[in-house]
Amino acid sequence: MPDPRRAIPRTDAVLGEPRIAKAAGSLGRDLVKAVVTDVQRAARAGEVAPADVVDTVLARLPASASSLRPVINATGVVVHTNLGRAPLSAAALDALVAAGGATDVEFDLATGSRARRGRGALAALAAAVPDAGGVHVVNNNAAALLLCALALAPGREIVVSRGELVEIGDGFRLPDLLESAGSRLREVGTTNRTSVRDYAAALGPDTGFVLKVHPSNYRVTGFTSEATLGELAGLGVPLVADIGSGLLAPHPLLPAEPDAASALRAGATLVTASGDKLLGGPQAGLLLGDADVVERLRRHPAARALRVDKLTLAALEATLRGPEPPVQEALGAAVEHLRDRAETLVKALGTVDVRVVGSVSAVGGGGAPGVELPSVALSLPARYAAALRTGHPAVAGRVVKDRCLLDLRTVRPEEDAKLLEAVRRCG
């Protein structure tokens, strides 16, 4: 009896099949060959019929050469750090594609000479915050703070409240970050109460700057008090305000969240913020403030190591100049509209055990702690959570009281059809 494994097509024959050869042209031969080898191994083990090898390879090929997979965010967390924080707008995505080739990022097409890097993005940021005399962009907010310490307080003291020595995620702590720049921290006040007198008493010839950090990922309540930026601006030393979440102007839904414009008007010398949180853009650290101080930071040798690439600059400019990004759309989504979408999806799902329920969304991303956003979700049996998470496309929800909730505040309307199909496949 002939060995059925002899019917398994050879590697070169599979790679030469027109559909697979076309995939190798876009995904890369090595990646496709690895899938072919894996399917052949499964065929030798009797898990795949020899006649099905080509079709199985095609089914297992990834959508792109990157291992990152698209995920529909149905968690209800608007800025979800583990899902890449802010989803980019269509305008920003178009800008990324355009910037993927040769661009005029540091080139003046009119004169044929070198130009200032990222001038378009910097001009857009300056226009968005007119109160800033100067602006600069680095690769994240931690880098912005690090550059402040390197340029303004090398071997000197940074005066900061004990209640603002935060941990920023994954075990990274603000004190360690600043001390790595060679600065010394001068802690003042107590965990729950710090006054302007505490800061004033700590100032001396070694003071580099006063740092005011917004506790964006936690809240201290009860018997508390803190000095305002206006009070600290009168101390006569540089004042750096880390607002964290990237809000450039006041937001009606987030009255307690600090913004760059208000901080500068209150007297901050510099404001640092994130580009990939409430601004809704790519990961970036924003520096806004006094023109001379910003230029000092821009010319520091470490600025070169912390600079952003052309893709970030393109996406940031498109976010600032383009239409409302998805983060802002999600924050402002009306509950009535969310309910209408949910009821439409339930009707389309028919016999699936699903119902419309009220939900509560969060801002996330270390912004607006404690703010609850009324929302609407699809409620499914808990077993759907894992199946949706591992499906194609992947859908991330949350399990509450043995039910899988898919919160529509963080699902873009154009994703409804994909969400519907994903749920159907898990039924």
C-alpha cells in the first residue's frame, strides 16, 4: 500500500502555486515558506489532507508581514494602553502611508536645501496652542520629562511634591527617570497635602526647576490640598507642568483634567504631555512653553536621541489639522446613538443569546481617573470572551458577572459589520 505522505506536494511546488507566489511577493518568501513548512508537517502527521495543503497554507497566511494583529476594542476603555492607546484617524493613517516613502521631512523643495525637520507638525502644534512661545516633539512624555531634567537640572535639584512621585506603568517610576538624568529630587510636603510654602522653603542655588505632576492615573481624596500652578509660577524659578494626558485645551466632559493652554496661562514655563492619549494621535511627547527654554531643550545633545521619526511627525500633523480623531468621537458619542447601534446589532444576530445592557466606560490611558462615561453594551455568555479574543478579527471585551460585555463606545461605527460577523462565528 503506497504511503499517502508521498502525495504531499513539495515545498518548491507549493511556493510556485500562483496564489502563494503572489502572497510571497507581499509578505516575503521566508514568512510564506515557514507557513508552508508548518502545513507540510501537519500533513505528514495526518492533520491535513495532502490535497488540502495549498488551501490550508492560504488560510494560514497572515494579513501582513507584521505580527501585530488588528483588534476591535470593545472593552469600554477609550484609551487602552495594552491595545496601543489612541486609534488614529483616517487622515493620520493616510499621512502614514504618504510618509512611508521619500518625503520632504528635512528638505525644502523650493530651494533644494536642508530644512527644519518636522516643520509642518511643529507649526500645527503651535497653531493648536497659541499660548506656547515654542514647541518641540520627542518620542513620548517620559522622554519629554527626561529632556527637561537633562537640560535644566543636570546635577541640580528638582523640587516636587511627595504626593506626585508617580509610577507611570510597567514598573517605571518618575523619581528613577529623573535621577537617571543626574538630577536630585527635593521632595516637599506630604503625600496628601503640599503648600506653596513647602516649595518656597526648598528653593536655593541648586534648584533647577519646580515640577508639578498631574496624578493622572490615580486619585487622592479626603484631607488633601496642593499648590496651584499660579502660586508656583510666582516663585521665580522655571516651572514644568506635566499634564500627562495630552489635552491641549479644556474639554467639557473632563473639567478636572488639566490642559496645556490653561497651564501656560497660569504661568508654567514648560508643559509636557502625551500625543497618544486625549489628543488622539501617535505616541509622542509634547513640549510647549517659553520659546528660549524650548530652544535650549531642542539644542541639547540628548534631543537627537529622543527625536521622532517621519511617520510620527506625519500622523501628529494630520491629527492636529485633520478631522476629529476616534478618541474624541468616542468621548462625545451620545448614549442614544450607542443604544440604536446595539439594538440594530441584536436584531441582526437573531437567535444568539445577546441583549442590550447599560454599561460604564472609562477614559483610560492614565487620564481622567474616576470619570465614568455612561455607555451601552452587547451582553453575551462569558464563553464568547475567549472565542472573540482569539478570532479573526480579534475582539476584546470584558467579563462582568459571567457575561461578556462588548461596549460600543469604543467600537467605531464602521466596525459594526466586523463585530457582527465575529459574534456570529462564535455562536
